[in-house]
Amino acid sequence: MHFLVHRHMLTSSIVILAKTRMTLPSQSSRAPNATASRAPRGRGAQLLKHPLALSALGVAGVSVAWFILRASGTNEAHAAVPSDLSGVTTSPPRTALEETLDVGPAVLRAAPIVAMELVVEVAIAPLPITPALEPAIEPPAPVATPPVATPQVPTNRAGNGFDTATPTRTEPATPATVDSLQAQLKSGHDLAATQPVEARRLLSTALLSGQLTSADARLAADTLNAITQQIFFTPVFNANDSTCTQYKIQSGDALTKIVKREKIACDWRLVKRINNLKSESSIREGQRLKLPRGTFHAFVSKRDYRVDLVLDNGSERVVIACFPVGLGSANGTPLGHFRVRPQSKLVNPEWTHPVTGEHYAAEDPKNPIGEHWLGLEGVDATNRELVGYGMHGTVDPSSIGQDMSLGCVRMLDTDIAIVWECLTEPNSIIEIK
């Protein structure tokens, strides 16, 4: 195959030279005169400028060089051929061109494949085309949509702004918290008759958590009131109750002196109430009195229209009593933390209506604030400048549980009397939420 290609190239070159009628140097040397010899040289120079002639000469030169190298390689290869194959030759018939040029037929022999042939074969071999891999397109990650808080619409009394079907605190209770509170409620109710101190602790913790529904809170408050009547508002001392201690009356004692000397954080009237005394003077030497230990606070729930009276002795907080309340019209009762305003804890006070200017004297049965007044002083930045608000009684029991006051916390006369006796200045805190 290689021989045929190169023979074809040589033949083509000779044909081109014949067409251009190029004169060989040997022929020009036999010219009869100088004029004849110069003419061919002029034409040859012109032919050398022709691009086709230059290409033909280049091809002819390459072919001659190839034949020379091929001949030397053939001789060497022929010497290396085994004796039994040395006589095997292939002599194709001579062509007309070969007869004209007096070139013997080419002999095809087994010859080693040179590096050029390998390179050419490798170079022209078709390469497999690997289709480009398209990058995997991942679906876009879903965009997290933040939950939209649904505003709660009050479903109870107009103007209060609280929903009685949900807990007081704004953060939702977790399932674990709900289960724990329900377990506490159940245990508290079950132990109320046999272990009242433990039942009070469990129910107090659940009620003060702020996570109970209105129905559960009301049930817990009712059970706590029953328990405290049994173990707190009674002269009977319970050694397992850490909220109280005992005191033995000495000669010359009086309830006011005992409360002051023992630093009891309440009014002497509460000691009289707990020990079921008819009067301050109805005590005797050697008698044992039960005294409360700790500081009293009040927590007003606007949602439930209830105030929880709490005793905090440093180691635990327990609910002593729960009372219904009335609040300000048009949600007029302020929120936040308060304490008892100095010199504003009064019994049978006179009062002037801040809107109409109508004045009510002390002991007046028509006095709207009843027989007890606890002035409130705000301690938060939002309520520090407020004045005129307080906790008091009422001459209109039907207003309890309603929004009918000027912003104060209304209570029944019997209930405000206990709160008045428990809260003191400046230690007691009143929180309205």
C-alpha cells in the first residue's frame, strides 16, 4: 500500500513536469549553440517561479529520497529474511510509465514497520467521542416559611382584652409541660384530703406557672381555697407546714408587739384571724399562737378576674387564698408590677370621685370603695408615673367579675380585708397581668 502511494506521487510529479516541458540539465548541455542553451535556462527560471512547478519538484525530491532510503532498508531486511522465505517475492507487472522510465518493478518484501507509519496510523485513527456530561441539576431546596402568628381575639367580656380559653403567658406550653401540669393537677386533687401540704404545693406550682387554661385554673383555685382553710386559716399547727411557726405568749404581750418583735410581715389582724381570736386582748400567757413565715404577694389575672394571694418564705411559694375581682372599664386596669404606696393603707377611708367630684365620708355606706383601700405605686417604667390606682372593696357585689371600675381592682369586702391584712409596705409586690 505504501509503495503504491509513493509510486502514484512520483508518477504525478513526472506528469506535471512533462506538462511544463521542463528541460533537464543533461539535455541543455547537448545544445548545439549558446543561444539554444540560454533559451531553455530562461524558460526554466520562469518555471521555477510557477507555484505548481515548485510543488511538483518538492514531491519529486521527496519521492527520490524515499526510494533511496527504501532501497537500503530493503537490502538490510532481505539479509535478515530466513533462507526458506528468501525466494518468496512478488513482482507485479510493469506499467507503461515504468517501461518508459526504465524502472524495474517494485518488489514487495516483508519489512519492519517504521515509527512514522505507526505515528500516522495512530494519528489518523478515529478517537471515541465522549459526550459531555451535563452537570446534575439538583432541585432547589424548599424555602422555609416562618410561621405566621395568628392574633388571638378575646372571647370574653368586652374591654378586658384577654381570652379565657388560653393561658395567661404568651409563649405556648410544650407537650411535656402540659403533661407535667396535668399530672400535678391530678395529684394535687387526689392528695387534698390526705396530704394537704403536698397537695397545696403541687397545685400552687401549677397555678402560678401561668400555663393553665381558665377552667383548670379555676378548679385549682377552688381546691387551694379548701386546703388553706384546713391548714392555714386555723389555729391548728401542722409541723409539716413550712409556712407557719409557733410562738408562746409571754407576760405583757400584745398582738401588735408580737408582730413587731418577731418581724412578722403582716398586719396583727391576720394573726388574730388565723388563731381565731375574738379580740386583740383575748390572749393569755403561755398560750401558743401560730404565726405566718415569709412575705405575702398578690398576682392579679385580668384574663380570669382573679387575685392569687401568695406566701413566699424563701424556700417555696404557696397560694394562701384566691379571690374574684372586678377591673376597669375599657381595659382600664394598668399592667405591671406595683407595691403598696407608703401611707396609703387605709381602713374606712373617705373618698372623692375623680370625675364627678362627689365626696364620700368615712363610714358612709354609699362609699364606692368600701371599708379598705390599698394604694398602688408602680415600679416599672411603664407605670411609675401612675397615681390614684389601688385595690379596694365595693358596695356593688355584682360588679365583681366585670369591667366597671375606673381602673382599680375591686373586691368583695370580706376578701379585700384578708388581702389588706397580708400585704405590707415596702416588701409586698402586686403584679397585674
